[in-house]
Amino acid sequence: MLILGSGNNIIMVKKISKYLNRYGAKITILTVFLTALYTLFEHFNYNYLLISLIAGWIMYGLSMIVNHRYMSHSVFEAKNKFVLYLMYSWVVLFGSGSPLSWAYSHRLHHIYTDVPPDPQSPKTVGYIKTFFAWPSNSTKFKSKFVRDLIQNKEVMFVHTYYYTFFFSYLILLMIFSPILFGYVCLSISFSYSLLGILNTWAHSGNSIKSIPLPILLFGEENHAYHHTSVAASRVVNTSQWDLQGVIIKNFLAKSDSLSYRKAKLK
Ligand SMILES: [Zn+2]
Ligand SMILES: [Zn+2]
């Protein structure tokens, strides 16, 4: 009976997770942005605001290390299992999105830049969708673009239960402290906004732009260079201000797994 019961529970959790994966991205965006606005109007505090913006900037930087550099472009190999699981926990706690969904969307963006079916360009899906684009977990993935990730059991586990973990965490936070929940939503909204600024600004106009905000974008400002080749998309030290590169080199990567930008920036 116990085994049957636990089996039923697992089936139920899987069904809930599948449902959440279908709507999770939209629910997340609505929840965090509306909660952030409500918190600013009803519980405004300068110190909390400053801390949550700094936290949001760090969340954005660490999320980009995992979902952009590590998952989408295989820029480095994790130093050990502890680092790997730490990075998985970041994508859940910071609401960064499932690594599989994120990498799928972003790899399509690199292959079909600014033409259909690029899902991350104002030229194909418009500015608003590009700004808020948080890849849906219910997409039917063409496996040739993400074969390495689909074959990775850990990535698939995080993907399957992503919104179950993330929403459980948000609910616990809300029960523990509604104000903290509100300011965490503000941090997450700010981290989404930084990515939104990067994706919309860099792909506005006739050619891919670099953006003059290197510190704010945590070293992702040189987007034109990033798109020049597969090799360019896989280097650390994308610029002299590559804060992600500093963290990757010093704390996260096996040093022999790194390739560097040629010329002056080595
Ligand atoms: Zn791009
Ligand atoms: Zn990229």
C-alpha cells in the first residue's frame, strides 16, 4: 500500500510539474513584476530597494554564467560536483529559467539570428516579447540543437521539476516574510530587466550592437563580438569588464577547460 501510495504521489507530482512547466514562465513574469510594483508602492524602503537592486544585478550575472555561458555555449567545465549543484541551485533560486529551455531558445537565437524562427529578437517577435522572453518549458525541443542537454539526466531533472521547485520556494518565502518575498520579486524583476535590456538593445537597428554598460551587464556588453562566431561565443574574457569571466576562472571552472579571447584581452 505504502509503495502504491508513494507511486501515486510521484505520478501526481509529475502531472503538477508538467502543468506548471506549461504556464510557469508567464505566471512567473506576472507574479514577480506585479509583486515588485506592489511592494514599491506599499512597503517602500530606500535601504531595501538598494539591497534588492544589487542582489538582482548579482542574480542576473550568476544566472548568465549558468544558463548563457555554461549551458548554452559550454564555455567551461564545472570544477567539481559541488560547483555544478551550486549552479543548478542558482537557476532555481534566482528564477533564471530551466537550463534546457533557456539554452534551446538561445541556441536558436545564435543559429537564426534576427530571422525566423529566432525567438529572442525584436525583429522576429517584437520588443515586448524579446524583453520578457522567458523560454517556455513546454516547447517541443528539436533535439539536434540540445542533444547534449537532453542526454544529461541532471539537466532533465531540473527541467522537469523546475517550476515545482521554484514556486515552492516562493511560497515558503511568502509565508516566512511577505516583505522579503516582495523584495526578492523586485530583485528577480531587475535581473530579468537587465537581460531584457541586453536582448532588445543589442538587436535593435540594422546590425548587432555592443552596449556601453559593461559593469551593469556583468561582461555581456560586447554582444556584437559574441555573435561573430561559435568560437567567439565560447570564450571567457569577452571584454576587459567580463565579471562573469572573473568568477568563472577563479571559482567555477576547470582551468584547462577554458578558451580565451585572442589578442589583447588574454
Ligand atoms: Zn544576440
Ligand atoms: Zn550567446
